[in-house]
Amino acid sequence: MLENWDSLKPQCEKYLESFPVGIYVVEVSVESESIRFEKIKFLNAEVERLTGWSRKEIEAEPYWWFNNLHPEDRPKILKLEQKLLESNERGSHLYRFRKKSGDYLWIKDYFSVISRDDSRFLLAGLWLDFSREKALEEELQEKEAFFRLFVTKAPVAILLYDERIIYANPYVEKLTGYPLEELRKKYIWELATPSHREAIKEIVARRLRGEKIPKYYHEFVILTKDGQEKVGRFYAETVKYKGRYLGLAIGFDITPEKTLKKRLVEVAFFDPLTGLPNRDLFIEKLKILLAKARRRKEGLMVAILDLVKFREINATFGFENGNTILRQVGERLKRTLREGDVKSRFFADKFGLVLTELRTPYGIWVVMEKLKKLFKQPFRVGDRDLYLSANIGVALFPRDGTKAEELLQKAEIALKRAKESGENYFAFYSPEMEKELLEDAFFRNALVEGLRRQEFFLEYQPILNLRTKRVIGVEALIRWRHPELGLISPAKFIPVAEKSGFIFELEEFILSQSLKEMALLSNPDLFLAINFSGRQFRDPKLPEKIEAALKGFDFPPEKFILEITETAAMEDAERSRKILSNLREIGIKIALDDFGIGYSSMEYLIEFEVDKIKIDRSFVTAMLKSEKALKVINTVIELSHGIGVSCLAEGIENKEQLEKLICLGCDEGQGFYFAPPMGLEALTEFLSRCGQ
């Protein structure tokens, strides 16, 4: 039976010799303590390469295979080999085998019994070199052992979680007081106090969806098993494991640090009587809020409140009762003003306040009313009710100053004036502010009502080609006829509209109404010019809004001229460049209004491309009397033609101005000499008279 291999050998050898794994066919006999190679039928070259032994050396040593097994592996391999041979089963072993060099390699040995003759077996098998795999396995085991040691002994909290906690190291157990078994039953946000839970829950939900979460340290209050509160600072990251997203958090207990810091801050920066910030902290907070207001272009109020005749209260009722009143004043300030406002006790009976986010004069008026109400209710001292009054001095940012000390100084001056005026008096550093406040508050409401009641309307001033005397376009101008105040100048209500944000509603009205009325003119040759304010021009959606309006009324973009002052454009040159570029891509023309009276006109022309330059009316008015004004106009006209744009003169009021402008080569003009701004009906008649 064992000879069956001989008939197969010639056919198999040529295929097996080149295999990249060790292949063997051997006759073996099993002994009690060993396995003996009786005869080697076939060994391919890979066996020799793996072991370093030649076939002759192997054939010369019957116990070659068994003796070169690693001593620790021999008993196990012998037992398994004997069992498999007796049962005629296929088998495989993993063991260490000594090479001729004396080094060991790991062999994965797959074999099968081809035939058997009593105690002799014909085996066929193959060897795979598993040294690299075993090395990797051992390396992974070492890393795993190191990782377990690291997370167990790490002096930081380590958490792995989905919604519930999957793993927590001993630091977490010590920090929270919960053993790992209880932690695994909890949602991750249940470790925090209720005030933090919703925020943590939202972040965890986003993390588990795989969303990108900004990388920063999260601080929150941890609620321990015994009800204590501890502050933890954690850094969290998203990890993906087996197709799902998990959260990994690393952090530590900063409760001692927070406690110490809080105590130090209280001693250094807070008034021990009221718990309010002292003057030093007030100034630091004011500096921070000034920087914030500057970035947001918001107003800010600095107020100093001084209790009237408080020395008399101390003298009459004693210092302890006086301190009680001061504490009550502090509590009322905390309750009445917003959390973001600064409430401070400077010393004695003087308090400092910073009121933020004052975008309109109306906001200032609201704050003033709140402060007045502070003293309408009595203060309880023992069994007595005492009514107090206070004087308040106010300075406003940015109108009255831009620096903290400067605003405080001016608020002190205003307080002095308030004291001179009597008890319970407010004084602003600028006395005219009160009138302006009331006026702005009125206009703010009246603007909204005016648009709703259709009090706004448009007038159009014709623009002429000075050489041909033909009307080539019109400029749309907003007008407001108030039922009680009559016609209100745009110079009065446009600034209020800009400050309140109402300018955007006006913009929409001007744009849609002018395009609608231009369609009624049925004169496709006329262009339409509209002046946009600085705040409107800062709107990044302005090009989209204009384009949508033009399409809605089927008005050609090339007949639409957007007028913008150089001052407004240069406030944010980069943004202006982008918006102008988008407008020009649509086909809209750009006119530079009030040229020469804003920032740097030359700089503007370098920065941006324009299609038209408008000479300000102040130069036109003065040109016949002022040689300098005439030279400015001549320079602007030559400059316009030099850079390939047209030039328009505003405010032409007489024939002499017109003739001089024509002589200088000015292209276009508008003014009362030709026609004043007029309504649609009057404009239609005017165009008819002009032969248009």
C-alpha cells in the first residue's frame, strides 16, 4: 500500500517542487517517545530553504523532525500526532522548529494520512512559515497588556461610550463613586448635573451620527453617587469601531483647582459685603465688553449710581443697617438688570454699571426706566421701611469715548451734574442725548407704521446727456409724507432706518416700486439709478436680491445703475470688491456717488471698477466762485475719461454751471436747472415735453 506513492511521484513532483510552501511525503513510524522518519518520499526545495537543512542531511537522521522540535512543544505535538495517526484524520499543528542555524521558526504543519501499513504511515503535508504572524501576535499581546496597564493606572479618567457607558477606568470609578458594573448601566450624560445634561446629550447624539464636533475641552459639573458635585474637564473624540461611531473621553477632576481659583478671585475682585465685582474687576470687564461692542458695532452704557444722603442714613440708623441697605441695592441690581450686564460696588454708596447690546436709543430708554424702578419700592431696615433715591451719571460708547477709564471719567462728570440738578436725576455726558433718544425712538416706530400705511413714495430726477440735452435716465429717490409732520427729509430718517435695521425693508420697497413704475413708463432706453446705503451694501445677499427683482420685472441689468458712496465701499474693501464683482457679473453698472468727499478717492478707483463717477453737488455749487472747486471738477472729469468711465455732475442749478461743465467735457448731469425730483405722473409729462 505504501508503494502507491511511487506511481504518483513522477506526475506530482514537477508541480510540487516550485510551490512557495514546504511540501513533504514521508513514511513514518510511531514510537512511544518519538516519531521516526522511515523513508522520505518527497521534499520540495522550500523545506530545505525554511530549515537550512539539505535533503541528504535530513535523510541521514531518522529523528530529524522530532529532535528539532522545540523541547517545550515536543510532548504536546507527540501526543496530538499519535492521536491523529491512529484515527487516520487530517490534522495541523503549530510549533517551533529549530533551523540548522540554531534559530527557531514557527511552523504551521498541515498533514494527511495517505495510507497505513500496521505501525507505518505514509504522510503528505505542507509547511507554512508562521514566524511573522506569531511575532505580530506576541506584539499585539504585549501592546494589549501595556494598554490595560495604562488605562488601569492612568491618572486621568478614560471613558468609552455610545449612549451608555461601555468602559470606564478606575479613575472614573473613584471620581464618581460608582463601580464599573453600575457605570455600564448609565447614560453618559447621567454623570452630569441636570443643568448640563441636555447639552451633553445633544453633543453625544451628533457624535454617534458621525458628525464633526469641534475639538475643545468640555467642563461640566459631575454628580457623584453620594450627591456631591465635582467639576470635570474632558476632551472627547469620535472613534469608529466595527461600523459604528463611539465616543472616547479623557479628562480629570479639576474641583480643587476651581475651588481655590474661586476663593482667590472672590478675595481679589469682589466686594465682600454685596458679592458684586469691585472697581478693579469692573474696569477689566468693561475693557472686554468694549472690545466686543467695537467688533459688533453696538452701543454700550457706563453708569455710576450714587445713593442720595446715604451718610445721613449711616449716622441715623447705624453702619450695620446701612450695610443691610447696600446689600439690598446689590440684590435689586442683580434681579433687575440682565445677566450679561456688569453690576459693581465701587466703594461706600457708589455703584458702577455697564449695560450692553444697546443697538438703538430706545434700548437706552428701556434701561433708564429699569434703573428708576429700583428705588420706587422701600428698603426694609429692621422694622422700618426707608425710601431712597439715587443720582446716576451716564456715558455712552462710542459717542463719549472708546476707553474704559475715559468713559468712567465722563460718567463721573455726568454724575456731578446730576447731583447739581437734585435728587433721583439722570444726566448724560451729552445733554442733547435725551432729545435724540426720544426722536430716534419715535422715528423707529413711525418708520414701521409709515411703510404699513403707505406713507412712503418715490420721486425721480431726470439725468441728461449734456452734449445732446436728451434724458437718458432717472435716479429714484425715497420720500416720506408723515400725516402729522408732513414731508420728512431723507437725511433725517435714513440714518435712523440704518441704525434700526429698517433700511432693508425700505430697500425692498424702493427696488420693487421703482422697477414697477419704470415698467409703466414704457421707455426701454432710460436707465434707472438707485443709491444704496453703507449698511445695505454690507449685505452679502444684495446681488441676489437685485438680480431676483430685475428678473421679476423683466428689467435689463445693463440699464440698472447702483450708486454707492466711496465711504460706504471703503469700510470693508474686501467685501466691497466681492459684492461689486458679483453685481458686474450680473450686468449691473456701478456709479461712485459723492466723489471726493469721503475716504481716499484715488484708493477707491484703484481698488474697484466703476462705470460712472458722480461729482458731488458741493463742488458744482462752488465752481463759479471758487477756483479750487473748478479745478477739482476739471480733475475729476479728466480722471474719469482717463480711466474710461463717464462723469456725472449733481446739483446743476443754472445755465452758467451747465455751460461751464459742457466746456470742461462733463458727460451727464442732473439738477433743478433741468428738473427737480418728481412723481411718476409728472415724469411722464416731462419726458413727453422733451420729445422722448
